[in-house]
Amino acid sequence: MIELKNVSVRYGADAIGLHPTSLSFKRGEFNVLLGASGAGKSTLLRCLNMLTRPTTGSIHVQDVGVVDTAAALRLHRRRTGMIFQQHQLIRRHTALQNVLLGRIGYHTTLRSMFPLPRAEQHIALECLERVGLLEKATERVDRLSGGQLQRVGIARALAQQPRLMLADEPVASLDPATSRRVLSQLKHICLEDGITTVVSLHQVDLAREFADRIIAIAHGRVVYDGSPNELSDALLQDIYDQAPTSGREEIPVPPLPSFTQLAINEE
Ligand SMILES: Nc1ncnc2c1ncn2[C@@H]1O[C@H](COP(=O)(O)OP(=O)(O)OP(=O)(O)O)[C@@H](O)[C@H]1O
Ligand SMILES: [Mg+2]
């Protein structure tokens, strides 16, 4: 469904985010990226929709081809949902308005400034229903819990009708029980819709529980790629023991589109 060929990322003269890496992801597969802080999980994840531009290599997407033109990138991003650690919702907007933002890639900028058609609202409401939040559709998101916010984030990504879903530590700020519920819902929906999913996690137990395939990264290289059952404790120990000692600042997340006046069409 999507393939990276010799993709590498260099952030500066001596900062390597990812050594040349070739990976392919199958339709409907639930992939989990594991690795210590600074290993390269976000770098790899963000290469998949080119939020981080690879320094070398190419990205091939089914029905798009090589993502090497603006048109190919637009097409690829339209069908790629992204879920962030800090959900990136607009707090003063309702859940429905936030989910409607997922539809913007299907409209011109000018069109998005006016009420979106009723059909769009149906898609958004359906997505909220799938994450069990239909009754919160008209609630401002600053009144929702952390788990509910993350589920609105999933609904927004689903509203894109994605083929690929990327999630960078989507449950990092949730308690263990809520994390399990959110991941289980995400996996269930992606399986149902045949969406290829790549999720980075810090919780090895959750990775083992939910992943079809685990890709472990250390120092910008893939050091394990296979089933959760064969990932040994010894290798995990190795991966996490090799963590760099220095901390690192969070990578800023690009802002959401600014056309936020998504009025609800009352016709
Ligand atoms: N924008 C940037 N500029 C310079 N170096 C960067 C940048 N982003 C990441 N790096 C470096 O690239 C390497 C991989 O970082 P990345 O964010 O991919 O790690 P990660 O596995 O996602 O870590 P974490 O678990 O902390 O989120 C690190 O050494 C990091 O310092
Ligand atoms: Mg990261």
C-alpha cells in the first residue's frame, strides 16, 4: 500500500534522524513503532506523509505512484489521517466542527469558508458515532476528557476517509485503561475499513497486545521488524538501554488549516 525505498533523514550536518530505510506496509495492517526517545519513530512516521522531507530515497503509494510532485503529495495527504499526541483540536469549537476539518482536503480553500454541504456533516456525524461520541457532537471540545479528545481526533482523521492512518504516541497522555480502550477502538475501525495504520508507542505491553507487526528502531535504524510474538525481552532491553542520555525538545506540530469558520448548515 505504501513503500519507503532507501529513505533517510538528515537534520543537519551531523544529526541523522533516519539511516537509509526500506519498508513496505500492507493494506489493513496495524503496525507499531517502538524505540527509545530519540530513536527515530516520529521521523519515520512523518516521512510517511512527508511532514518530514526525506533527504534521500522515495515514497511509493498505491494508486498515487511516487510521491514526488505537489499533486501527488496533495492526493496522498488527503487520504492520510494523522492523530497527534496532543490531539491538536480547536478547543473553542464543537466536536462536530473539529471533525469537519477532516473534510477540508476534499474542498477548495474558498469552498471551506462557507458551510459545508449536509453530506459532509453526515460523514462527520457518522465518524463521531463510530468512536461512540455522537451525543457529544455539539459539545465544545474543551469540555471533554482526555480520552474523549483523542477519540474526536480519531473521528477527525476518519472523516478524511483515509487509506493510511498515522498516529504519533496517540495515548501518551492517557491512563492505562483509557489507552487500551482508545487503541482497541482505533484498531477495530482500521481493521473494519482496511486502513493501513502506523502507530508509535512507548508502551511495550500495548504494542504486544495490538500490533500485527512491530518495527523497533534504535539510533535511526530498524533493528526488529516482525510479529509481536517473536520480539524478545532481550532485544527490548537492548533497544531501551541504548537510549541516548540527553533530552530533546518536542518537534513542533504544524498548525491546522486556519479556515475555521465551519458554520453548521441548518437547512
Ligand atoms: N527538527 C529536528 N532538528 C534536528 N534534529 C532532530 C529534529 N527532529 C528530530 N531530530 C533528531 O532526530 C533523532 C530522531 O528523533 P525522533 O523525534 O524521530 O525520535 P523519536 O523516536 O520520535 O523520539 P520520542 O520518543 O522522544 O518522540 C533524534 O536524535 C532527534 O534529536
Ligand atoms: Mg517522537
